[in-house]
Amino acid sequence: MVEPTGRGLRAWQRFHVRITALYALPLFAVLTVVAVLAYRREVAEEHDLLRARLRATSVALAAAIAPADVVAGPGPVHDRLAATLAAVGGDRPDVVAIYVLIPEDDRGAMRFAADWDRRGLTVMTGMPYDASAVPRLIAAAHGPQVETAAVADAWGPTMSGYAPIRDAGGQTVAIVGVDIAASTIAARERAAIVRTAALFGVAVVLLVVVGAVVGRRIRRPLERIVTATTAVADGQLDVRVALDRQDELGILGHHFDRMAAGLQERERIRAIFGRYVSEEVARTVL
């Protein structure tokens, strides 16, 4: 026999658990999908923002560098170019390196004209650089380019933006490159994960709270109805549910109380008849 409060039922057999799971699990699945999509969108927006900044910085820097300063040898002009790179890099904390490369052919052979590196890594003026594995750097001779993902080279993985430095005739004499460390990108992705996880956690907590409230609103009246029906089955006809609710459970409780009252009245009448006639006659009359 089921206990009056339904304690003999396992958790998955309880109605309020099933009805709560029926709406909570799909909502949880939807929240999970939304959180994943939101994270991907935020990461994509962060990448787009970084690429836009790289493009703007490289284009602005290329426009600010005089072609004559690039081709000049060691001396005050070259020092002025190096100072320009250092000033731009110093104003942008996420930039780790700025360099100017002179293309020597269209297959990726280049040489350094100037370089600034926040990490303290320096290269000699005129040092060769093989850009054959970096097609966007080669393509930058024809227009601004930005990498879509981090590219690894001898100085570490970076996301880079490139822009051509052109002379008065429109010919590309050099390419300026601006690097952002891959660790900066990873840090932005981690921050996006933290923000998304925080919002997801708040949503899950709210879902759990709402589920608990809804489950409680269903569980308590059900327990009272189960307790009352068990009591009536045991002959306690004076039990009433007395649910003050304006819903289906309230209607069920109201009809149960009417039924219990009718049974109690029937039993009272049978008891009165039983004083004057036999039990069988009283039962027949009823």
C-alpha cells in the first residue's frame, strides 16, 4: 500500500517530479544551445573587432610613414622611423610588434627595414625574412590584409594586420605589419567564456528556483489529496482536503471533500438505521 504522503514512491514516479522535468529539461537544453551560440557569437565579434583594429592601425601607420624613410640606410632618418614604430606600439598595449618589410620579389622574399618589439626581440636592419608561408603578407603589397587566425613564426603565434607603403607613383615600396599576440586573443576568448558561463549559471539558477516553486505548488496539494484518500480508504470519513486553489487541483479537492462528506453522511444514516433495524435492512434501504 502506498503511504499517505507518497513516500513509498521513487523520485521518478512522483508526478510533480515528472511535470517539472517535462518543462525544465527542454528549457535547460535550450539554455545550453543559446549559451553556446552566444559564446561563439561573442568570440566572433571579438575576433572581428581585433581584425578591424589591426587593419585600421596598419593602414594609418602605413600612411604616416614616408617611403623615403623606409629606403634610407642607418642614420637619423632610420632612427626616426624606428621611433615612429615605438610610439605607435607604446600607445597600444595589446600590440606586441610592429615592423616594416621591403618585398624583394612576389614569392615572399623580404627584408626588414625597421622593427619594434614589446618583448625585447630585435632584428637587424636588412635581415631577410621568408614570407612564403604567409600569403596574406605577400598579398599586402596590393592592399591591406588581416589574418583570420593566429599565425606562428619564429617569434611566436600572432594575429597580424598588413598595409602597403606606396610612393608617389602608387608603387608599393614596403609593407608595414602589426602583430597582436595569440595570448591576447586567448585571454579575450576566456573572458567571453566567463561572461557566458556567468549568464548561463544565473539562468540555470533561476530555472531551478522556478522549477522548485512549481514543483512545490503541485507536490503539496497532491500530498494532501493522497493523504486524504488513504484516510478515507481506512474509514476516516471526517478527513477533508480543503484546498483553496482556483485551478484543476482546487476543483479536484472540492469534489473530494463533497464526496467524503457524502460518504460520512451515508455512514451516519446507516448507523442510525442500524439502531432500529438489522444491518442488512439498513444496507438495503441505503
